[in-house]
Amino acid sequence: MLQDRLSELTAAHRALVYGEPYETSDGSTVITVTGGLFHPRPLGVFVVHGGEVKWEAAVDDTRIALLGILTGLIAAAFATAAVFKRPPWPDLRITQRL
């Protein structure tokens, strides 16, 4: 039955690739899922245990960290541009008294 469902999903979503089912020592069955037409990347795994199916998504920590770094760099660039355009300190003028 599980193989039939996977065949239906594969026919519906050509960009998804399902790995061979792997059975762990505790009796769980793990099926990997990757996606992408040109650059496949891991999406997650299906875990079948005790008649229940759970989806565990793969998280790309590198992509999350890169997004945080780029956000910080862009904020720093805007702040630097704002300070050079109009510094936050007051205008100082030297006048000579006679």
C-alpha cells in the first residue's frame, strides 16, 4: 500500500525524488525526499512507525545563517550611507571675533 501511494505521488510531482525505504532497528521505516529540477536538495523524510506517518522537514542552517548575515550587511550599509550624507553630530562653525 505504501509503495502504491509513493508511485502516485511520484507521478503527480515529477520534481520530487523518493529514496529507497530504510528500516531502522526500532522498526521505523524512513523514506528520504529530495526536490528540485536542476539542483536537487534534501526536503525531508517520511517516518513510518506504528502505523503512523510523520513528516520531518530538513532544515538548511547554512541558508538561514547566510540570510541573517546579508540582512546585517545591508542594514550596516544603509546606516553608513545615512551618516555620511548627514552626520548625527551638530554643525560646528568657527567664527572670529574682533
